[in-house]
Amino acid sequence: MQRSVLVATSNPGKLRDFAGAAATFGIRIANIPNFSSLPEVVEDGTTFEANARKKAESYSLAVPGELILADDSGLEIDALGGSPGVHSARYAADHPHAAEANTDDPANNAKVLRELKGIPELKRTARFVCVLAAARDGQTLHTFRGDAEGIILDAPEARMASDTIPSSFSLRLARRLPN
């Protein structure tokens, strides 16, 4: 019997990526049935984990007994005190913490670069953070956190693919820091 996990997303690329990773383990990945008709969960947590847990727990109530996976991710830039953080997807808004909709990637990127203007490259350390939460019947079962350390560049490097790092600032976190 093949195990299945439902992912709380409307992003076909994210579903494809999860499906590819899970196939090796005999796990089937699918979207939550009628996901687009469910009320959107407000991501008002102060951490990536809080938002991922909230989404996983809330959406798991719509499909009793099913294992639900939800995520939250974004950039933490040291020179900006950890911003944009949980506000990465809506960073270009006038008030990112209160924005009801995401802002587009070019606008988010431009704001980050404006705020980093004049800061030397070696002081532009940052990390892409992704937290996944697995829940069933309104209860978080486990969370997972991954980080990718890097430096925010003035412009994307030509050799980097635009989808190297899945975030609103994918073109910015282009070079890994040496160990």
C-alpha cells in the first residue's frame, strides 16, 4: 500500500518538487482536495515554524485522518536584523506585517538591494530558511527546518539558475559561503 501525503499549496512547482523527493520512498504526494476553495490561513506568526504549524494544523482539519504538509520560508539577512524573515513574500509592501497579499519578486528584490546599498558583500550574510510542518487532525506531528547560508549579491550571477533557491529572493542568494 502506497502512503500518501497531502501538501497545502496551490503551487504546481512545489507539488512537483515534493513528489520527486518523495517518490524514492514510495510516498505519493498530492494537493489537498479542493484546496483553492478552502479559506486562506493568515500567516501572522512571528517565526517560520509558527506559520508552517498554523497552516498544517488548519488545513488538516479539512481532510480528517490525512497527513498534511505545509511550509513557510524566506530570507533572513543579518545586516537587516533578520529581515525580511517571515515577511519575505510581501517585503515590498508599505507595511509588510499588515499586508494582505504578497508583493512581486522584483519589487521585493529591489527593496532588499536598496536597504543593502553601501554594505560590503562580506557583511551581506544571509540564509534561506524553510520550515515544514506535518499535521493530522489539527495537531502538529513534527516540524523540520532547513537553512542555506549565503551572501546577498548586488546582482544575480549569470551561472545561477533563477530557481536555484525557492524563495521570493531566489536570484539574490546566489553564492554559498565557504565552510
